[in-house]
Amino acid sequence: MIQHKPEASMLKRFLISLKTIQPWMMILLLAGGYSIFTLIQHDWDPMAFVVIGKQFDPNQGITEMGYDGQFAYQIAKDPANAAPYLDEPAYRYQRILYPILAHLLAIGNIEVIPWMLILINIVSLVLGTLATEKILQNHGHSRWYALAYGAFAGLLLSLRLNLTEPLAFALVQWGILFFDRGYLWRSLPFFALAALTRELTLFFAAACVFTLWADKRYRRGLVWGLGVGFPFGLWQIFLRLWLGEWGVNSGGARASSFELIPFRGWWGYPHTEPSIFFLLSIFILLVALIPAMAGLIVSLNALWKGHHNLGVWTLLFNAIIFPFLPTSNVLNLPGLLRITIGLVVAVLNYGAIHSSRRALLYSQLWLVLLIFGEGLIAIY
């Protein structure tokens, strides 16, 4: 009778347990652990995630300008009367879903709202990673590539600063998942809600419309696209009538406009410290501009060869904006990380749907930013 060694049995149980671990679980531990660590550092004060600027709220401000999460907090705290505490009211109000969801979950309790903002982003990170896993697995790829999504420094920065991106891109990925599976109308509300969370997610909806048109489903593509854009357009009209401005523009206070000359937002303005600009340029090129240009070339080449699938269109629309980004995005590292989230998601979706293992492998290089991201987040 053969007796199994205890060590072998333990190793077998360990390997079996490893198979039950999924990327979304790792992201839950990462996001939850990071949030708890931040709260411990700030005496369990959830307002540490808000970072309010004295310029906008002298009574609660902790720095001069603060950061964008403060505007989501102000809207969540008092949805109807937050305008005096916002830099560009219409621009901030157009991203209504995240703050209004926090307001509803907190049942209007001001003390609970900061906790809800954190909770929504943790759950969104986990659910977005789970959707990315399912997209990968639907096309026969390892679910572990999804770590590049959940652990991307731009999304962790968004968690740390109460930004809208985790919720917006979680909605995008669930929309992509259902669209990719052929559940066209089931995907529609996810994209419509994503647009009301972060307007740049409309690039993903546009990719879906072009995919339908490429399949000669013109009427369905038009109706679907109008269905996604209608709530966003209606909300823009409401903001115009209420606040006297449209919400859509290139950014909040001190934001510069999009450039017409490619990459002028990066090289086109004088810098007093050439050495700092050189080091900054290395980061900008490696993290965003080179990957974006590679994505643009790859997607155009795929279209030239007759590949009109969702992955190709998604990559094209999210890469093509990078040459024209304003300086306020390119030379502002938090802003650059945030706008690169869409590119990371697009590369992962392209790799999965177009079956490009090279794209999936290259996407993992963004995980290196975890090291840099921790130092950047520590500033706040």
C-alpha cells in the first residue's frame, strides 16, 4: 500500500488553492489593503481621500488647490448647491453618476459620504477587473492579464483621490463584455452610464458603433449609438440651461485646450529647467506617447488588412487622441496617468478580441508603474 508523504499532500492542496485565486481577488486585497493603510496613516479620516483646496472651500481646505476628487465630494454632499465650491461647475457636474451614487448610498448623510466614495471605487476596481477577466477568457486567453487593468497606477491614483475613473471604466468593461458576447441592448445602459461618469468613455461607445457599421448593421448601429448618447446629450442641455455653460471642454481650472499640431502639448512650450523636462519626457514617452503611437499604427494596419472587429476600433479611438492632448494633461503626471487608463483598457481589449498575445504581454509593462505610482500617490 502506497503512503503519500505529508509534504506532497500539502503541496497538492496549495496548488489546488492557487487555482481558486482569481485576479479580481488580488485587486480586492490590493485596493482594500491600500485604502486601509491610507486611513491608518490619517487616523481613519476618510476625508484624507478628498483633498480639498482652500481656494474652493476655505473652511475645509488642506492645500491651496486640492485635487479633482474634492468636486465629486462637494456634489455628493449637496447635489443642488455645490456650484460655488467647483472650479468649472458645468464641467464637474457632467460627471454626475459617481457623486450622486455616493449621495444615494449615504442616504444624504454627510458623514457617510466620504466612506461611500471610497467604497464605490474599491468595488468598481474589483468589478472592472472581473469583467476584464471574462473578456480575456471568452477569447481563450489567461485571466491573469487582467492584473494590468486593476493594478494600473492611474486607477489606484483614482482610488486614492476619489476620482470618477474606477466606476467609469468598470461600466465600460461590462459594456464591452456584453457587446462582445452579442448582447447589444444589454450593453447599452453600461455605456450610457459610463458617459455620465467620465465623458472620454464615449470613445469606447464610438468603437462599438463603428463595429456595427463595419458589419453593415447601419440602422442598428445608429439606434444603439443614439441610445447611448441621448442621456449624455440631455444632461448637457440641462447643464446649459441651469448653469449657463456646456459641460464638455478640455478640463477644469487652468486646463489648456487640445492641440492642433501633433505632440505640441509635450514639446511646444518653453521650460525653465531642461534637465527636469528631459526626465519628465522619458516618463511621458514610455508610459503614454510611444504606446499610443504603437497602438495607432497597429490599429490602422489592422483596418488596412480588413480587420474591423471591436478590439481594433477600440484601440484606434483611444490612441488617436494622444498626439493632440493639451499640455495640462501631458505635463501633469496625475492627469497623464488618468487619461492613459483608456489606452490601457483598449490595449487589453484589443489583445483579447483580436487575439494578439504580443499586445497582452506588452500591456503587463504598465504594472511597473506600481512602483512609480506609489511615490506619486504619496504626495497626496
